[in-house]
Amino acid sequence: MANLAAVVGIGQTKYTTKRGDVSIAGLVREAAVNALQDADLTWDDIEAVIVGKAPDMFEGIIMPEAYLTDALGCNGKPMLRVHTAGSVGGSTALVAASHVQSGTFKRVLTVAFEKQSESNAMWALSNPQPFSTHLNAGAGGYFAPIIREYMRRSKAPYNVGIKVAVKDRLHGARNPLAHLQKPDITMQEVEDSFMLWDPLRFLESCPSSDGACAMVIVSEELATKSPKPPAWIRGGAMRSEPTMYAGRDEVSPQAGRDCAADVYKQAGITNPRKDLDCAEVYVPFSWYEPMWLENLGFAPEGEGWKLTMSGATSLDEGGDIPWNCSGGVLCSNPIGASGMIRFAEAARQVRGDAGAHQVEGAKLALGHAYGGGAQFYSMWVVGAHKS
Amino acid sequence: MSDEQEVITAIKAPVFLKYNFTAGKAATRFLAQIKKGVLTGQRCPKCAAVFVPPRGSCAACGVATEEEVVLADKATVQSFTIVSIPIPNNPIQPPYIIANLVPDGANVSFIHLMSECVNEDIHIGQRVQAVWKPQAEWDYAMANIRYFKPIDEPDVPVDRIGKLPVTGLEG
Amino acid sequence: MKKIAIVAYQQSDSVSDAGAVNEVELIMPVLQRTFAQVGLNNAQDVDFVCSGSCDYLQGAAFAFVAGVDALGAVPPIKESHVEMDAAWALYESILKIRMGHADSALIYGFSKSSPGELPIVLSQQLDPYYLAPLWIDSVSLAALQARLMLDAGLITERDMAEVVSRSRRNARSNPHAQLSGDISPEDILAGEMYLSPLRKADCCPVSDGASAMIIATVEQAQEWGVPYVIISGIDHCIETHNLGMRDLTDSVSTRTAAKRAGIDAGKVDVAELYAPFSHQEIILTRALGLGKETSVNPSGGVLAGNLMMASGLSRIGEVFNRIVSGAARRGIAHATSGPCLQHNLVTVLERAEKA
């Protein structure tokens, strides 16, 4: 059985298009220092550092953890760098937790980041590969056809995505760290925005952000001594499937369903909508909310959009299962960090530490990340109580 | 030289790396065939799924694929999107259709362009046909097919997309 | 803590250019031999998979994703990846087993370095503001380190040549080696300087290939009924990236990692050290306090073939081979990453006692 571990410190940077005021080292250190301060710890208290980020071509540096060891107080300690494409922020948190859950370490620091303004993320994602057709016009171009198939299957009305885009930006307006601050956004404004990859409009897509997120994860014994309430890690799971195989359901991938089933089993969750108080879910394009509501078992197949339209996932509408109260990926997307931000924001909720986007009395929350061709999943459940 | 030094906040450090790419064995066979105007896939010896373009393995079974299968250059639209932004370094003008197409005889889709069509009329299940470049321009590239255009054949029911034999609907 | 063992190890030949093979075609034969060594079929038969690779070696973002196609990942599997040598993927897998989320794991590393110019590619693994814009290749950095050693009187050019000669000789019994043969230190010293004070022979070759390993709890290994070797300790440690701020003639982090992994708990019969340059083998041997009773790099080491992103795992595999064959009782394997031995990992392996 895994040892119990908890998050006792969380630190983030302000997310923005370009952090021109800090180097990459400065960016990660800012998040790390914030996390240490939140945990009331010093660099010397940390036994190991686990770093995660997405493809190195987003900044143009190979294996940047080698250069960041000074900034992260890691000299003389073990350092690991995880890379699982878009889900990396989540997998990094899970790998960091495993350092403590395995009984190997008592107190670790984990940081996920992306300073994608330094290179060109769209180029790195669409870099022409020899011997392949060069038809990739960004991640949205990959996901739009899948969304179209969801719309066909579910017969969802055209404006479900628009509703999600508005909801997440209104949530983001409660979060001073969020990149996109759009407190006055309306359904009409989103509908009128430029159609990029039909059916995805500009305002239904995530921004490109610089940012970093850090957490301090400790053993049960040390967590009970920490000054602020810990977020107990009640379950963690990862699943991968290939990008392409015959009969693959790209709309609701099996790997996502299996991963959710695993993490729910660990956390004793049988009815996610009722048992969880809120969720931070990786939704980079609006329609992924109804799709993930189904994939994660919050709604029956074909009915995720009904949950969205009912306002159930909206903090502002008093929904019973708010999703992405932080504003989610639709408000801030430093790609390598986005997964960890989901995990960290879930932890903030159950610590009662989410400020103006707090879900009242939240005790159990889900953090979710996915990546690649919707093929890599990492998820965790955190709680205010040990069990 | 002035006493006040300009604070340097950024440097431009271009990265220029040269790579000599080789196609894998499976891709080499595929490209050799397409240079002759033939679209091919490879079949998994275990589950019989036909992959296009082939990468040398069946991803589901984790075994090597060897058997080459000739596919039709007719396909079915599995899904699509209308793109309004250009592709970096590609001369194509927006708005254009990128579609996931399953050629007859294959069980997975590849992406390609569609043209000679009204964008708003494109739909899932639609039948399309490859429009090739002139033979004199054929090279080791999928781009030998300029795009796919709609043809006058009945739509494929959604549950049969990716399951048609090489002879198409009638087969 | 749970006892974890290695049950299988396989690698491809180290070749200078694997030619027309993509990632899947490179990895799959090695994986299939590794599964077969234990009587398994594919990734469905282990509880966890973790790989190590580096996108930039292939020149494509997400290059590692292609590797998933070699596993048989339907139904979906528990799988992860580190952008580091697969020795660190082994580390992550050990944590997974220790926490009870897996009883077995497949680890693999691979690279096709031949498409690019590896030393130049690696120049971008440096501080992006102060070092990378200078485009200092990895061989030049190693040469600076060798110069420090020579000028301090810590080694001679002959010492370096002897390392190379021994490597080539040892590699003659390694069927996967790229460079092997009988070449005397004199012949090496007679050769031209490549990047002073390094001769070409002092530098490892660039190799394409893959290696893979299966580990499991001792209980699972016994259930499978295959010979196994105990991983009695593993640890790693990183030093500052700033070359001017550490003593490049020593490897403090290797010593630290080795001590924490328990190197001192017994004799070291065999040591496989990831030394891509001859002088670095000397640095590491001294840092670990290895004496005449230890056979160093009997496989020929990395000087005989360097599967980037898999060489660290391969060191562990080579020690495994020697213990399971009975040639040794106890050994250590070392992996390194970053310029001039910045980051080091040490694994201690021991023969399993009769149950």
C-alpha cells in the first residue's frame, strides 16, 4: 500500500503572454519560492526536486532542468524531469508524489513550467516532418474534427462551446493569476469571434501563456505538522493509449475512462458528480468540457452538454459541480504547467485556499490533465481529510 | 561611452540544427508505392487491422506489420474541419477543409485536404475521391494527391466508416 | 522496503547509423526479445512502462510518442516518460513499485542520434543565456575537463590511452559493441589530436539503438520462474550547471549518489561506468574509490558504443548480465547526464541469495 502524502505548499506565477521581466530560472524560482513560503519551509527542507515541462522546442533549450538546478536549490540533491506531452504537469505531480508515497523521501518540491514566448509554440507543434503531409495548423486543427463528431453523436446545440468559453472566463475573472481577464465577456462576443477551425472560434480556444506552478509534497507525519491545512492525496492514476488504432474512440478515449475509474476506485468515489465538490479539468478548447463530463463519468454518454447548459458546472450560477473555478486552461495555458495548475488548484480548493474562486466547503476535488492526441491522461483526487 | 548603461532584458539566440532524416522501412515502402500512384497500407498479422500511412507496427497489438495492402484512392469522411488560418510555410489559402479520411480497405484515417467542394456541404460519411497531381510531378510524397473531392456515391453509415473493403460500399 | 529485482535485459547493436528505421522499428525488436526473456508478450503483461529519450536527438517534438506504438497499448496501459536517459526511467519505475502501484515494469531507452550532429545538438543543453549562444559542443567541454586533469598532473595522456585500449579489448567479447579490437596505447598516442587534448579514440562514438529492461518484485520474479538480480540500492544527485563553480576533476555527485545507494556495504566485483570520454572513466573510478579488485567496464563501456538516452540503462543491464551469469556477486552501474558529469546516478546490484 502506498504511504499517505499531502500537498502543504502551492506556488504559482502570474500567467501572461510573455514574462519579459524574468529569465526561465527566474520564472521557476518565483513559483518555487511561493510554494516554500506557503508551506513555511526553506530550500534546505527539500530533499528532491521533480521538474516537468512539455517539448523542449517550446523554449529551444534541451533538457533545461540541467541549467535550472541552481534556481531550484537542487545542487547535491536528486533531480528528475518528466515529459509526457500535454499531460506532463499532472504526471509530474504524480511522479513527485510517488517519491513520498514510496517511502523514499519525506519532503519534495515539484515544479512545472513553460516559457513558450521564448520560442514559437505553434511552430514547435506544427513543425513539418519529412515524409509526412504538412497539414497541421495547430492543436485546434487536430481537435476540431473530433469535436464535430461529438456534436454529431450527441446532437448538442451549436452554442454549448460558447457557454463553456464564457463560464471559464468569468471564473478566471475571480482569479488574479489568470492570464485572460474578461469579466465582461458575453455569449454574443464569443459567437462573433473569428472562427479558427470550424466549429472552434477564437474565444473558444486557450491562450498561449508563460508561467510556472510549484507544490511541496510531504509525508503524513510532516503534513500533520504543517501550518496550513494539507491537501491529502487520495488517489493518483495515469493511462496511455496509442495515437491511432482501428476502432479507437477519439471522442471519449478509453485511456481517459480507465484512468478515471482507477483514481475513483482509490479515492472511494462511486458517483463523481455527487462525491466530488469540484473539479479542475484540462479543457483547452470549449467543447472538451461536455466531452470530458462524459469521459469522466459526470454525465451519461451523450448528455455532457446538458450538464453544461444547465449551469451545473458554473460557480457563478451556483452549480453543484463547478468545473475550472480558476478559469482553467481556457484562461491560462503555459503548456507544460497547465496540468500541474489543475492539480494544484484542486488542492487549493480542499485547503480552503482558493480565494475568490473558492467553492464553499469543498472537501474532495479532482485534478485532471491530458496530452498528445488525447492519449495520455493523469489524474488525482485530493481531499481535506485523510480518508 | 555614456555612464548610464542600457539594461539588457532579452537576447535573440537563433538555433540552427541540421538533421538528415530517413524514413523508416514502412514509410519507405509506402512512399515508393505512392511515387507510382498507388496508395497502400499494412495489415497487422494478429488483429488484421490495416494502417495507413503504415509505421511498421500495429499500435494496438505491439507487433510488426509486414503485409502490404493496396488501397483504393476513394475514401470516406470520418470527420473534418474548416480552417481559417494559414499553415506555416504552406501556400494554401484559407478557408480550406482538412479532413480525416479513411480510404477503402483501411481501418484508420489519415488527414488530407478537400477541395472542389462547397465547404458548408461537407459532412461525416461523405464519399470522396483523390485528385492526383500530373504523373510527371509524382515524387516520394503523399502530396502526390493534391486533395480529395466529393463524388456522387451514397453516404456511408457512421458505424461502417473504417470498415469498408477496398472495393468500397458495394464490396 | 520492497525488494526489487531485474529479470531481463536486452539491447540492440550499437551502430553508427541505423539507416531507414523509425522509432517503432528501432525499439520493437528489442522489446520483443526482452518480453520473450521472461516469457511475456507485450506491455499488457507488465504493470508499468517508463521510457527515456530526447526529442532533440530525433529533431521532432513528441518523438517519444511514436515509441508507444511499439508496446501493444490497447487496452490502455500505465505509462510514463522522462526526457532523460532511461536509467532515470528505471528510477521512476522503482518508486512506482515501492508505492505498491505496480509489481513489474518495463523500462526502455532509445535514440537515433545519426540524423543530427550530436555534439552540436548537445550544445543546446546548456544555460540558454550565457552558454548555449556560444555553441560549445559537448566534446569541447569534455576537452576542457581533460585539459584541467592533465595540467594538474592528475592524469597523463598515456593514462587516457590505456583506458581506450582496455575498452576496445574488453569490447571484443561484447556482441553489441560498435568499436572493438586490439589497439595498443602507443598506437592511440600516435594518432592525431581531434579536439586537444582529446584524440578521436578518447571520445565515444555516436550510436543508434535501443535497450530495454524488465524489473519486478522478488515475489513476481519467482512466480515467473526466471533468474533475477536484486537492486539493493539506487540514488542520483545533480551538481551546479555552472562549470566554473565545481571541481571538474572530481565527481562529488557520483560519490554522494554511490554512498546513498549503499556502495560501501560490500565488495564491488564489477563496475559499469557511463564515461563517454576516456579521462572521465578515470575521474569516476577515483571518485568511487574503486580498486584493483573491481573490473571496470568489462563490456567495453560507452567508449565502445554510446546509445544516447539508453547508455545509462545499458550499464545497469551489463552488470545484471554478469551477476546473473555468475561472473560476479555484486556490482555497481553508473549513469550520467549534462555537461562534464553534472548529474549522476548509481545503482547497486547484488546476486539473489538462494530462497
